[in-house]
Amino acid sequence: MGSLGALLFLLGSLGALADVCEIPHVDSQLVERMGQHLLPWMNQISQEQLNPSIYVGLRLSSVQAGDMEAFYLHSLKLKYQQNILGCTSSDDCKTKLPMGQLALYMLALRANCEFARGHKGDRLVSQLKRFLEDEKKAIGHNHKDYPYVSYYQYGLSILALCVHQKRVHDSVVKKLLYAVEHDQHFYQGTLSVDTEAMAGLAFACLERSNLNPNLRNRITLAIRTAIGKILKTQTSEGHFGHVYSSPLALQFLMTSPMRDMELGTACLKAGAALLAILKDRGFQNVLMISTLLPVLNHKSYVDLISPDCQAPRVVLEPAMEIPSQTQSSDVIRVTLKVPSVLPPYRHVIFVPAGSSLEDVLKKAQELWGFTYGTKATLSGPYLTSVMGKEAGEREFWQLLRAPDTRLLQGIAEYTPKDGETIELRLVSW
Ligand code: B12
């Protein structure tokens, strides 16, 4: 075949692909390199560090961590089962077992082809259902109030119960339907793509499992609405929302059986944009990697309805030790600004080039009268207080690059450039 023939053939096959959501072919070495990032985390089995999302991501991917995987699941079981059996009151359970983490743990069980069964399984299911009921009450009859935790975790919890074929009451699903139908997943005027995608995944599962038959038509319509809204967020580079919301968005869009050229083309473009970032070693965060790995294997959390636990997966070898790079001798200047406290804080901090924002905060704390607090989360250290001021209910310390650009990464991953001003702003969400 001449080169023109080859080009036509390629365009033809792209055309055939482009009416369902698929991403371009991904080089297996790239996938392995991503998977290797997760291996060091699998050795960290302290209660605080355990992350069910890592296990789920690997099981839905084309790579595996050998014996470490079974051991990791075992450690997850110890943690979550101990906590579920050990918690005494509703509040105690909420602290020991946050709703979303419990849901992710249930996804992890399904990823190993297990159903929540027996006494422990029943406790898990009823605890998650109770959380959802509390959230439903918090949202209220007229849907005007907010869930205590978030709509993201609300969707995640419905999804987790659904893949275990556990039915939640129609009234619980209706709250999420209403939120999608009435644009409640917007924050500061922008759609939270992750939240919309998580709701979409929950609906896709409910639609396939037909657990709430009375709501079938509304669910189908809400899936279409969510797809439409996410497609509208595609940036000129191809990301849905931005680079870090694209993986979950793609998981959701891939669940759609809809044949539609706009959807197919948008997914190819988003996939190509992600691959370019991957080649550039752009994904470092374990949670992000664990969300992306299934996408690269054309899978989503909805596949946990009937996971293929025998699917062959390539065993990951630990990455070759790269000799530690000598720290750059360049020093950069970062201005740290906190207008939300009295008196407002502002200081110029000097740190080695390549330092993270967390390094800047530490230096400021060491030398320049700054104080801050963090809590460990599945996404890394989350900034909870600044200069003694704790973020209250539905408030958070937002990270911005002056004058007004919201950072897309947390304090552990964002690396400020020379001359930047970083603002920490207490805002409501
Ligand atoms: C809801 C949400 C929020 C809420 C959290 C409050 C709440 N009660 O839920 C609010 C609006 C406050 C928020 C804030 C931020 N968020 Co946010 N958030 C999410 C979202 C949609 C769901 C998180 C969740 O519930 N996970 C499930 C549960 C089971 O896991 P968890 O670890 O227990 O959840 C906690 C953490 O995720 C934490 N959290 C939320 N956001 C972030 C961001 C970072 C960097 C860290 C370390 C922790 C963290 O809050 C959750 C509840 O306690 C995720 C989307 C996603 N795909 O994860 C984005 C997400 C985690 N957030 C993100 C970002 C960038 C931020 C901010 C840094 C934005 C900013 N410029 O200020 C800030 C955090 C600043 C800080 N103080 O450290 C990014 C992180 C990207 C990355 N590279 O890692 C995500 C992935 C969204 C995205 N696609 O870009 N967020």
C-alpha cells in the first residue's frame, strides 16, 4: 500500500472509531512507567497511607504488582474491617471511616471479584447507606442545602453500592439526579468535572444494573446531560476541564454506548492530549495515576459490576534507581501572601529551584513567622490551617498564583517558579 493508501486507511479506521469514546493506542512501556510510580506506595501500609484507589487502579489496568497486590488488599481489609467493627457511634464511624474512603474500599473488594457478604459485608453496606441517608437529609427536601461531605462522595458511594448490586432508595438517587439536572456541580462558576463524571459513573452503573427501575428514564437522560456538560468543558488542548479532571471524565465518557461523532472525536483529542502529558512525565500524583490507569486499559469503575479477575496483566518491575539528581544550586524567590488573616502576611522566601510549595511553607515557618497545618488525604497533604486560622465548615484554604490563577496541584506537588507570588486565600465552596 502506497503512503496515500496508508493515510486513507488510517483516516478510515479513525473515522470508524470516532463515533464511540475511545482513546488512541498507548505504548505499553508508557503504561508500565506509570504503574511503577505506584510500587513504592504499596510498601506503605500504615493506616494513614493506605489508599484503596491504588488497588482499584491497578486491578483495572493492564499491569500488576505481583504478590504485593494481595498483601496490599489484605492490609486494606485489616484497616477497614477493624474500623467498621470498632466504631461505636455515628460520629465515631464518620471520623474513623470517611464515607468516600469506605466507598473506595468497597470498589477495591469488587476489583478482587469479592462481594460484600456476611456480617462484615453487611456492616459495610449499612454504614455506607446510613452515610448516604445523612447526606440526603443535609441536602434537604428542596435541594437547596449542601451535603455534609460532597456530591463527589455521594456519587462515589452510590457507585460503590451499585457495583455490589446493593440497591439504594429512589429518594437517594433522586438527589443526585436533581443535582445534575439543575447544575449543582458548579463551583465559582465552573463545572466540577470530577463531580459530574462521578455522578455519571454512578448513573451508568445504575442504568446497567437496573437497580432503580422507576427512575430508568430520568437516569438515562441525566447521563446524556452529564456527557453534554463535560464535552462543553473541553479546552483547546483537548482536556475536559483541565489535565487532572480528564482521566475521570474519560472513564465516564467511555461507559457510554452512544454512537456520536462529537463524543468520539472529543475522546480521541482528550486521549491524545493526555498521552502527550504522559510522555512528558506529567503525572506524579498517585491518586491521579490510579484514576488514569483504567482509562489507558479502556476500563472504568463501572466495569466493577463484573470485573475480569483472570485478565492477563504485565508484572511491573521496580523502576531502575535513578542516581539522585544533585540539587540545583539556583535559588528562586517566591512571595508568600496571606490576605485572609490579621495582620495580613506577606514575605519573600528564597528556596532552591525545583522546591515544592510545601518546601516554601516549611522555610517560611522555619524563618519567617509563618505557621500552617495539614491533614493526610488520599491526594496527599491537604492544607487545613494557616497562621492559626482553621478552615471552617464549607471553607477551604485555596491555593492561587497571583493575581488570580487557581493552582491545579496541592502543596506537595506544585513547584513555584522564580518571581511568583503564591496566595493562600480562605474561601467558601
Ligand atoms: C471535593 C473536592 C474538593 C473540596 C474538598 C472538601 C470536601 N469536603 O470534600 C474542596 C473544594 C475544598 C477542594 C479543594 C482543593 N482541591 Co479538590 N477535589 C475535590 C474532589 C472533587 C473530590 C475529593 C474527594 O472527595 N475524594 C474522595 C475521597 C474518598 O478521598 P479523600 O482523600 O478522603 O478526600 C479528601 C481529599 O481529596 C481532600 N482534597 C480535596 N481536594 C484536594 C486537593 C489536594 C491537592 C489534596 C492534597 C487534597 C484534596 O478533600 C477530600 C475530603 O476531605 C477531587 C476530585 C478527585 N478526582 O479526587 C478534587 C481534587 C482532589 N482537588 C484538586 C485541587 C487542585 C484542589 C485545590 C488544591 C484547589 C486550589 N487551587 O486550591 C484545593 C486544596 C487546597 C488545600 N487546602 O490543600 C485536584 C488535585 C489535582 C492533583 N494534581 O492532585 C482534584 C483531583 C480535582 C482536579 N481534577 O483537578 N477540593
